[in-house]
Amino acid sequence: MPIQDRLAFDTRLYLRLDTKAVATDLASLGFEAKLSETEIDGIYPERIWHYDHLPEKLSTDPDQLASTQAALNLKSQIYSTPPEAKRLILLVSPPDPKLNYRESRLDIALVENHGGEITFNAYGIPASWDETRVLNYVRQFQPLSDLNSFPLEKSEAITTPIPRTFYSQSDLESAAPRYLPLPNEVWRQILSGEVNKRCEDLTQQLTPIAQAMLSETLTAKTGSDFVKAGAKAEKALMRITGFRLSGEFSGCGLLNSEISSAASGFVTLQREKNGICVKIKCPLCGWEPTEEQLKNMPKSCPGKDKDGKVCGYIPKSG
């Protein structure tokens, strides 16, 4: 486990959000970080998640600026859909070792504007595709899209949602698989409503968990307190679903529950050059555990000062 990393489920971001938003994001985390052996042409159908709203709070951390810009641009493309029109939108994220993104992600949104009322259904689709395949997929769709004037390079593709607007009465759901070819089972799960239903069902199940987590974060004072609240919610998610989760596998970030209970007392959240990171160190002397020590954390800090005196700090339990 890395000694410092960004959190996949950062409970500090939910302090002013409602229970449904927390439950929805926790359900999305369950599907995104789920370990799945079912793979069809590089796509993991069981891990696709549905969303019909965009994040209320976006990260300002330096390592998340591209993701934040992509979310803002996606919002712009969705809500600029002309009256009585429909829009198919593709946004991609290739693997990026620098950002610890170990797999690709495709976001596909189906948007409709009826009389000025815009609704959309969007899907996060994890894939094992490499960067070349992701960019080729973009370049196949781009000539058919509204942005067909120039090919997008990687740096542009990850922040540029690509729209295709339909002004006729054509059925968007029947057109989407033709414009964005994916395995039949993937489109079946999306268009049949199967993905929507499993996400809605899990969100409802997680509502009381989200309420409990929000209550804990209101009294949280330290980074360790926020991590413990997140770990409880993630463990409840795994207990309810039977999912095995891995932040490392998906690249979505470090799970709170991947930080051992012994190590949690040494957790701080601090700003590094790449953003807010989890840091496991003694708050008194600055001792940091090795990877081996993380597996069997001592109950008190073994760090020593320059005179060889042992620190002995004992973190609060609970």
C-alpha cells in the first residue's frame, strides 16, 4: 500500500452535501472499485455505473485539474443541448501512470432537451484499453461528431467531451450503439435500464450508511477522523454488496478502508505538490512507517529523537 496517495472517497468533500449525494457517490465507488473477472473486449460490464447529476463540489487540487476541467466541459455540453434536440456525448480518460490511473474510462451521456427541460443519463465505463486504443476510439467518433474539424491529441481528449447533436425525431438510444460501438452486452445493460436499476437499488440501500457517515464527519477534527468515517462507510458497502474493492486496481485512489485501523491513528491529510494526499506519520516526531511496518503497525510510535529517545506517541483508538 502506498504511504501517500489521493483518497477515492474523500469524506471532507461531503460536509455540506445532502444524504442522497453521499449515497450516490458511495454506490458509484462500489462499482468503480469493484474487483471483477468479467471482461468483454476490454470492458467490465459489472462495473459500469450510472449518473444523472454532476458533482456539486469539484477538486481544486493540482493533480485533479484535468478531471475538474473535464467535468465543467461535460456540464457545458449537456446543458447547451438545443431545444427539441438530443445529444450523444463521449468523454475519455486513458491510463496515466503519473496520476495513478491504471485503467481507462469512457463516459457516455445521452441527453434530451424537451421544451427547455434538459435531462440526461450518463455512464462511467471502466476498460482495460491502452492509450492508443482509447484515442483511436475517439478519432473514429470525432468525424461523425459536432467537433469534426481537427483530431484531438491526448491532452485535449481528456478534457474535451465530444458531442453529436440530433435534430430529427431519431431515437437516440438506437443511434448510440451505431456511433459508439461497444460489445452488445454493454449496450444491452445500458439501454435496458439494468445499470440504472442496480445503481438506484444500491443507492437506496446505502442511504442510512450515508446518514451515519455525515453525522461522523460533522464532529471530525483530524485527518484520521475523516478516514475512519470513510472506512466505516466503505466496509458497510462491502458487507451489504459482497463486493471486493480495490482502489489500486481501478486507479480511483486509495480507499479509506485500505488504511489499517492501527495506521489510521497516524493519518494526516496534507497538501503536497500533486494535491491533497494521505500521509501516515507521527504528528509529534514525524516518524513514517515503512511498507513492511504498515502491515503490522506498532501501538506506539517507535520514532527516536537525535538523542535516541523513543517518541512513544500513542494515537487515540476508536
